[in-house]
Amino acid sequence: MSDKSIRDLLFTDFDGAPVDDPDDVILEALDDPRYQQRIAPLTEFLAEESNPPYERFLACCALASWGERAGYRAIVDAARAGSETAWYGALIDRRYSADETFTQLADAVRVGKDFAREKSTEIERLAALRALIGIADRQYFDWQLAGAIDDTTAAAIRDDVVATVQRAIAALTRGERPSFDLGSQLAGLVVSVATIDESTAIQLGYELAQISTSPGTLIRLTAISSHGTSPDSRLFGEYLGSVGDEQVRAALVDASGKPK
């Protein structure tokens, strides 16, 4: 067991000064190599199941943000456990009263992109990302999960996104509704694969827009039309404008610079 407490590791900056927010320390590592001295004790802290769950969660966020295999493996385990994860519910989104720990783990995967490249842990980072996508029909992520997908990962996770979105659309069609805005969350995932498979993104966009008509869902889907290159994307934009409200039509204008 590490003799370092979470306060030593994530509530104290690299100069020894206390901080209120562990994100200050996690993000400070982007410019300060002294963070490396905390990798081993954080890894030990995360592995020790007797440590407080929320503190282990913070350790996982730090390690994943720093491109460490231990962090990514813990994310895969957490995704597999879902709501049975030890730290599940340690953070709650105030708007939806939904667990927010998976949201933060997705953001850690996003932050760790450059570190993963430097440390040759891209495979583990991708595995963590795919594991999170696999539960995005059941767990709350808002925009953070889609934000972790970029041009370097879009092709690899395309099938995962399609499977999750199709599964979620089927659940929504059956009348199943989580406490959060699942449609908007799914829309972000659909948009994330549009650059590498525009036709599939448009198809999924139509299906999603027909079952989830909230402004949040439709506004996010406008990115497909705005950045698409095919005539089908233009037609999709026209469809969104016809079924959406003024907010949706304004989003189409803002994103493209001209009415759709």
C-alpha cells in the first residue's frame, strides 16, 4: 500500500502548495514533468481496493489523463462493472441527477491523447474509449465522450458507435427513457464518425431525429449537415430545419454561414 494519501498526490501541487481542485494538479502535468514522481504511488493507490472509492476514482482520472496503462485498464474495468463500479454515484450531475463519474473518465481519455502517444499506450487508450462507448446507451456522458473521439480514433471506433447508437434507438423506440438527455448524447457520437463515414452518420441521424426530437439532439446533428460534403448531407440539413424549431434553424445558419 502506498504511504501517500490522495491529499499528498492530487491536492498538493508540484511545489508543495495545497490546492482545492485535483484538476489543477492533473492539468499542471501537461507542462511540468515532475508529475512523473506521482505515477507509481497513484498506481498503488488505485489498485488498493480498501482505499475510499472516490479517492481511487480521482487516481484513475489522473493516471488516464497522463496516458498511463493502469488508468486505462481501470476505465475498462469500470465500464464492465457499470453501475456496480465501486465509485459509481460519487459524483452526481445536478441537472439530471445521474452519475457523472463516467463523464469525467471520458474526459480523462480525451486529455490523455498526447501522453498516450508519447508513452506508446494508444492501444490501451483506444480500449478504454471503446469500453466507454459500449455503455453510452445506458450511462450519462453528455458531450465528453464524443469529445474524446478525434480523427485518430474515429475509424477504429466507428463500429462501436454504430452498435451503441442502434441499440439505444431501439430502446428509445420501446419507450425506455433514462433520466438524462440520451438523444443529445447519441447525436454527439453520430457526429463524431461523420468525417469517416458520412452516409452512415446521416442514416443514423435520420433514425435518431425521428425518435428524439429535443432541440439538444437536433442542434448537435446539424454538424453533420454543416460539415458534410455530399448532397445527402444538405438534404439532411433541410430535414432538420423542417422538423426543428427556431433554435435548430439558427444552428444550421450559424454553423454553415448560410440558411439550410
